[in-house]
Amino acid sequence: MPEKLSIVGIGGTTSPGSSTEQALKIALRAAEAEGAQVTLFDGATLAALPHYAHGAAAHSTEAARLVEAVRHAHGLVVASPGYHGSISGLVKNAIDYIEETAKDSRVYLDGLPVGLIVTAYGWQATGSTLATMRSIVHALRGWPTPLGAAIRSVSGMFRDGQCSDPGAAMQLDLVGRQVAEFARLRRAAPAILSTGPVEE
Ligand SMILES: Cc1cc2nc3c(=O)[nH]c(=O)nc-3n(C[C@H](O)[C@H](O)[C@H](O)COP(=O)(O)O)c2cc1C
């Protein structure tokens, strides 16, 4: 019996009942239903991370935990609110810690499926933020899943871990399942998704 797939969730805000965090949890539940073991770095945890600087992970237990979790992950789900048309500073700071894996044998997110979720009040910010997040994942050599969840969040849409909008709930579920399915595929055939060394 192979070890369970490890899927790491990163995202949310510090708002009570953060819709971004609830959206992320729905996607992670879907990955769990596919047999993955999930680890969540939520808004409160991200807020405890110092601003990233080279080697900063050595001075923060939470940061060290984040870097180790990413190092051993088979896939990620990242969820950000759209802030001024882009990814929030809180989520970007957490992603910056992935720089600590630059000299690992598996560099950054090389070959990893990454599910992306955006919540925002307007469609414009959901689209621009999702595009930015895809660019970030490409820069880190990850594989954004085919579906990215763009959620126009309205008050009361997320409650008690459930999403009342069936279309949004379906997107979140699919993102979680796609990450688990691609992670399983990669584990079965590691060479097909890895980009290998790249000359800079
Ligand atoms: C600093 C800030 C900037 C924001 N900028 C935008 C924006 O440019 N476009 C938009 O549609 N919503 C914007 N919003 C709304 C957030 O995207 C929205 O409230 C988000 O879904 C919050 O998620 P949460 O419930 O997890 O805190 C902004 C909110 C804040 C606090």
C-alpha cells in the first residue's frame, strides 16, 4: 500500500469566517475524498509568518513547517482573495518561502499539480488574480490544474464549511479532485511531469 498522497493547502485571510479559507477547505475535502492526506496553512497561520527573507524559515516554527510540508507535498491548493486586482500580500509572502527549496533535488514546485482558487467581490479581480497565480505557479515550475476556481463571493455564500452556490461548489470540488488525480498520475510516472534541469 503506497503512502497517502500529501496535498498542502495554503490560503485564506484573517477575516472571521474567511470565505477564501472556507473555499480552500471545500477543495481540500474533495482531495481527501480522493484518498489524499491534507495539511492546511490557513489565514491565521499565514499571518504568523515573518516577511520572507532568505533563510527566514530558520527563525520561525510555522515557516519551517510550511517549507517542509511543501518539500514533501505531492500537490498544492492555493487560495487567495483578489486584493486590488491581484494576489494578497499574505498569500504571496507564504509562496515566497518556496524559494527555500531552490537548491533541493526537486526544485520549487517542479512537476507538482497546483489547484488555484480566487475569491473577490467582482469578476474582474477574480480573473486578473487567477492569471497572476498561474504565472507564479509557472515561475515555480508547477502545473496549474486545468480548472482554476474563480469565485465571486457574496455575503453569506459560505457558511459552516458549505458553499450555497452550486456552481462555485462544483468548481471547488473539481479543483481538489484534479490536484489529487494529477498527483496520483505523477507518482505513477514521475518522469512525465518533471521539467528536469533548465539552463538559465
Ligand atoms: C485590501 C482589499 C482589497 C480588495 N480589492 C478588491 C478588488 O480589487 N476587487 C474585488 O473584486 N474585490 C476586492 N476586495 C474584496 C475581496 O476580494 C473579498 O472581500 C474577498 O473575497 C475576501 O475574502 P475573505 O472573506 O476570505 O476575507 C478587496 C478587499 C480588501 C480587504
